[in-house]
Amino acid sequence: MQKTFVQNIDMFLLWIFLFFETKALYKSLQALEVISFFDIIFNYAFLILILIVIRLIKKENLFVILLDLLEIRPKKDK
């Protein structure tokens, strides 16, 4: 169970990012700001693209990459 969760943590982070983006979009709509369809598509596509590019470059799970960036776990010996 724990191994599966760690393997899928990047998808969990994606959903968190999408939630916050949707929340920001809702606040913008409440403030009667002009938002085009392309603004919405660009914002969501940009978030997804960031996660995909990071995953493809590193060829690792995003959670492992974040741990390395935050220096929570020791670096691998090369």
C-alpha cells in the first residue's frame, strides 16, 4: 500500500495543483475579471506540462525528485 502511494504521489500533486488553479480561477470569476477560454486551457496545460517534463527528464517519481531538491534524503553515490 505504501509503495503504491509513493509511486503515485506525483499524480496526487498534480490534482493538488489543479485544485488550487481551479480555486484561483473561481476567485477571478467572482471578481468579474475577464478570463478567456485560452487562459484556462493554458494554465491547466502548463501545470501538467511541468510535471510531465520533470518526470521525463529525471525518469523518476516526482516525489523522489522533490525529496532530492529539499535535501531530505541523502544523495545517491555515483
